[in-house]
Amino acid sequence: MSASDGVIKPEKDWTETLDQQLPEIEQLATSNLPAALEKLLALEKQTRQSSDLKSTSRLLVLIVTLCKDAGEWKLMNENVQLLAKKHSQLKQAVTKMVQVVMGFLDDTPDMDTKLSVIEALRNVTEGKIFVEVERARITRILSSIKKSQGDLAAATEILCELQVETFGSMDRREKTEFILEQVGLCIENNDWTQAAILSRKISTKFLKDPSVSDLKLRYYEQQINLAKNDDKYLDACKHYWEVYDTEQVKDDPAKWQAVLKRLVYYVLLAPYDNEQSDLLHRIASLPRISSVPLQNDLLTLFTKAELMRWKWIEETYSPELIDGDIFATDASGSKDPKAITRWEDLRKRVIEHNVRVIAKYYTRISMDQLKNLLDLGEDESESYLSKLVTQKTVYARIDRPARIVSFKEPRDSNDILNEWSGNMKGLLGLLERIDHLITREEMMAGIQQKTKKKGR
């Protein structure tokens, strides 16, 4: 191959020479390893200067293998770093040597030795693009060791220093696995901001490929945890929708039923807006929603323009709702500290739904009647009403002296004129139709009279 292909054409082929000398050197290594290594290093210099990649790679691998077989791990580490720094060392030969030494990690006698080999490899691969993938894999192993030792902060810092999304030689699936592991460590370390930043490096388009469904489920599990941490219920619902839309989940009744229940819970917990309302009705129209009857009934209550009583909902649905990991009514009800908050948020959504229903059917209502319909005190009723007005979900004005709430929006002059114009057009249209009907009746009456006269 030519230099343009990434490999320099060798000036001399040392294969025959190595075939003759290496068996003798290997035999010598069993009794005198330093002497054997000295001969191998002399040969390595000659093959390297001749740009013989095949022979150089063969010698580098043999040097580290002999050290490993002799149990001389420290000597192996020294030779790895020495050989990688040789002048005009062939990159492909270094890559091959690093890959072989990585294979020795499982054979190390103890953890200290293993860590020393990893450190030597990390020193050799630092800043070198041609071994960036190998460095990433070594770093991942080191991070796993730190995590197993209980040093989660170090494990996170070590792995997150890798910018694998810039590695052109790494397979896309492996890149995604690395980033998912980085995000997972950040979440375990409660570094939610960094986790969110790292997760944006993953392309959701790539996850649509059925062959990476396992990665898709891992990704959306992490996204759900991020959304739950920030109380972004609508985001959590959308992430569960993606999980539900995975073949691996659709084929398992136990899995899709669990996901479907969470779809309902989180869409109901999400604050009302156009997107939430659209998603609510889409979930309600799913063919399988009837398979989870309790959640389906709860969903139906929120899609109807009817008042709900929180006490009745609490008595009817709480036994099953607080039994899972989403809701809890007290500190001992769930391992999730936010479960109690979600139960309180569900109550808020019921009250907000009731306020919207009242605004739909009433133009004016007394404060006493409003608080009776909402089953709340006056201050709490006013608070919820004010919040929805601020969010522009409903329009309302409170007359405090009269204690009257008005839901009728004032109209400007243009709206009034447009309505008057529309009414006038309608009236004129009716008059024109009446005139036409009268004229027709007169004509019919005239025809009938002429017919009678002719008959006489």
C-alpha cells in the first residue's frame, strides 16, 4: 500500500529474518528475559527504520507478551511507554500493541497491577487520534473500577472527560453507549444539569432504528428521570409515549400496560395547555387504553366538561394510585421523595379542571357558589382562579364588594360592530327569503283562481 492509504511502503521485508530468530529469542526469554528483550528491541529498531509495519507490530506484541507471560507487569508497562515514544514509530503498530495489552487486563494478578496497566495505556494513548477509541474503552474500564470501589465522583469525572461524539473512528452505537453511561453516572451523582447537557448529544433519529431498541429504552428511561427531577410532567409523558411506541414494549403485555398507566398519570399531572389537551385526547383514543380500566376511567373524567369531587376521586382511586411509585400520601408511601408532591399536584389539576368547567357554563357566579362547587375555602378558590387567569386559561374578574365573579369577556367596539353587521346580514337575508315566499304564494293563488274560472 502507498503512503496515501495510511501505510508507508516498507523499504525491506524482515519477515524471513524474524521467522528465523524469534523462536530462539522466545526460548531465551524463559531463562533470561532482559537479554531476550534487548535482542527484540534491536530488531524493532531495524524494522521501524525500514517502515515494515507487519514485522514491527509483530515485535511490539511479542515484547509485551513475553513480559506478561513472565509476570513482569511493571517491565511491560515501561516497555509499552518506551516503544510508543520511539522516533518515527508506526502508528498502526502502536495501535496493535495497545489492543493486545488491553486484552491482558483480565489476567492481571491484583487490582493494583490492573490499575498500573490502565494508567500506562492511558499515558500512551493521551492526545493521539489514532488510538482514541482504545483510550475511550480503557477509560470506561477505569471508570467502572472506580464506581465499584464506591468513588462515584471520580468515576463520573473520568468518564465525562471523553468527548466521544467527536471520535470519527468509533461506531455510532458504541458512541451512544458511552454517552448513555456518562449520563447515567451524572444522574447517580445528582449532577442533573450535566446529565441534561450530555443527553443532548444523542440523536433521537438514530434511536428510531429497531436494531438499537435497547439503547432507545435506556435513553428514554434517563430522560424520564430528568423530567421527573424537574417536575416536567408533560415531558415525562412524551418520553413514556416513545417507550410505548417501541416494539420490544408493545410485544410484552406487562410492559405496555405499565407504560400506559404512566402515560395517563403524567398527562393528567401536566399543567393544562393546548399541547397537554391534544396529548390527553390522543391517549384517550388509544385502542389499548381499555386494558387499564381504572386509568381509563380517570382519563375520561378529565376529558368531560363535568365537575369532579376531589374527595370522591381520593376515595375511589387512591388505593391503587398510591400503591405504585408515582404517588404517595405520606412520607412512608414511596421511595420517591417527590411522590407526595405529585399527589398534591393531581389535586391541583382536579381543581383547575373544575374552574375551567365553571367558566364554560357560567357568565357570572357568586363567590359563595364558586367555593361550594370547588369544595374549597374562599381564599383557596380565589387563589386557583387567579392562577388560571394569570396563565390566560380562563378569563375572570372579581367584584369584591359584591362578591361576584364574572367570566364574561368584555368586547371592544370592533367585535360589537362585527356582530351587529352579521346580525343585520342575517336579518336582511330572512326578509329576502320571506319576500320570495310571499311572492310565490301570490303567484300560486293567482294560478288557482284562473283555473277555477276556466272550469266554469
